[in-house]
Amino acid sequence: MFHIVLACLFFALYVIASTERVDPWGNEFGKVEDMSFSGIVTFAHLPHIKCLDDIDAPFDIALLGIPFDAAVSYRPGARFGPSALRSGSRRQRPDRGYSSRLKIDPYNSALSILDCGDVPVTPFDPAIAVKQVNAAYRSMLQHPVASETTMTKLNMQRGLDNLYHPRIIALGGDHTIVLPILSAIHEVYGPVSVIHFDAHIDTWNPERYNGRVSLQAGVNHGTFFWHAYEQGYIRPNASIHAGIRTRFSGPEDLDDDVTAGFDLIHTFDLDDYGVDWIAQKIKARIGNGPVVISLDVDVMDPSTVPATGTPESGGWTSRELRRVLHQLVGLNIVAFDIVELSPAYDSNGEISAIAAADMVYDFLSILALGVTPNADDARTPARDEL
Ligand SMILES: [Mn+2]
């Protein structure tokens, strides 16, 4: 009898031992963080949730790709911009994100950040694509924030409904996407100021814009700010371009630009007056109202960022642009976008994508540092007020 019991016991032990999971990797290495070059590519290895499908996912900041490029005037290809930005961000890691300059690690701040993937925009119908971008952005703005307490501490802007809404960093895509974005932002915050980094003004009146053969053709990456002005999305006389250097049809383009509410910093102003002057001019123009920062990567020189659809010589370096951006800490920023990165024209070394991804890192740092309360609201006069 005893032998039978013993045999049963050994058999039971044998069964238990033989079903124990063999896990050599886990036993020897445990959980190892992904290397910069390993893993599924999200922006800076951030967690990914498809937020357009998972509508209750909370976050404070979302990266949202908008791979639309059906409204460009020269080289197409910016639909691959979101993918290139993610690839260019691979050396940004949540465990190695501290900036010695800004004294912040946006990936380990109290604000939670997600890579929400891309808006699956149609490449075949620009009118519908614009509607899709607007619907997606509006849905994104209605996601619950993860840390209301932190947003309060950071003096972040509440919506007109007195609620906090998350900050979306749009990864374009051509610049047309900013029209449906501004529409969505206007719905939540009312009219906003725009700080627009670009070689081009993008306030071209579609009545005069080359190639307009239909009403729809007048909605493109050179006219969207004019439409935004006409729709009332932009605060009067409270926006500014920086880095402008393209050619114009004539002085009337600049008159329209003033009408649309923009002041202008030329690319050469950097040499004549320096980074501090540019930052002060921007801040004085904007005041402390809600502001959107829209960055066309062609504001940088093609030697720094060749991967763009309408390159213009004589631009800023990535270093100069980042120094200007760093001085915008404290502004009441409600949205960022980075557009017109078109990786087919990049170098094998991804120089454009890496520079562009670093700008997004600066956007995140600026958000994590919060809003300076009681900023001087004095604005500089517009060109037509001088
Ligand atoms: Mn441009």
C-alpha cells in the first residue's frame, strides 16, 4: 500500500515538473528594455493605442500621424512623414529623455504621452480626407485627460466648456491638414493665435493661387491659413510667421497676409537680430492667449532638411530653430503640428527625419514645462498698424 502511495506521489511530482514552463530568456535576462534600434517602431518607443478606436483611452499628450499629401503644389510624398518621424525618433527613449538645456524629461514628466497611431485618411478624395482629419482630431480632443491635477499645476488652458482637453501633436502630412485641425481647435478653445515656422506664408488667397481650377483645388497647402482666417479660426492680428523666404506674386500677397492676421519674421532676421530678438518678437505678438505652433520642416535649410516638398535655400539650421523653440517655453500652447516631411528626398542617414523628430521632442518638453501664468499680454502692432 505504502509503495502505491509513494509511486502516485512521484508520478504527481513528475507531472508537475514536466509542465513547468521553460523560459531561458526570462530566467537569464529578465525584462530588457528595447534598444534604440529594436522593437516595433512607435514615436520614441512610447506605448501605442489606436485612440480613434479605443475612445476611452486616457492621455495628456498624443502623437497622431496624419499621412495626407494630396494637396501639394510641388513634390508629393509627405504621406510617409509620420512613419519617417517615428523612425527618426528611435534614439529618443523614455529612459533617456532628460534635456540638460530645458532641465526636463518629457517622457518622465507627470503628463502621460501616447503614440495614437495614424488617421487612415483616403488618398483618393481630398475633400473627404479633410473631413476625416477634422473628425479624427475632434474625437481625439474628447479623450479623457490622464492627469487633470497636473494640467492645473502647469496652468494649462481649459476649453470653452471649462474642461481640460488633451494636447495633440499632429505628425503630417502636408500642411493642408492644419485647416481641419484649426477647425477642431476652434470648436474647443475659440479663436487662437498661430506661431508659424515656414519658408512660405501659406495665407495665399485661393482666388489668385496658381492652379485653381475648382473650389476644391483652392484648398491646398498654400492657402489653408487664408481659409482659416475666413472661417474665423484665427484671432485677428495676433499670429506670426517665422523663417519666411519664398518668392511672391507681388506685394498683394503680403497685403493678404496682413489681412489674415499675421506678422512676419524673415529668415535673414536671424542674422540681423539674433535668436533672442526673434523669440521676443514672437512672444510679444502672441501674448498669453491660446496658441497653436505649426512647424513646416522647410523652415530649415535644405542642407539640414532636404526631405521636403517645396525646399527653399537660405533657411535656418536645426540648431537655430531649436534655440528659438526653447525660448517659447511658458506660452499657452494648445496644439502643435509638424508637417511637410517627405522622406523620399531624405539622405540615407535620415538627417531630415532625425532633425524633425528632435523638434517633436522639444514640443513635448515645452508642454511638460507648462504655461507661465500672467505672461505679459502686450502685443506688438501688426505691420498695418505701424
Ligand atoms: Mn512651407
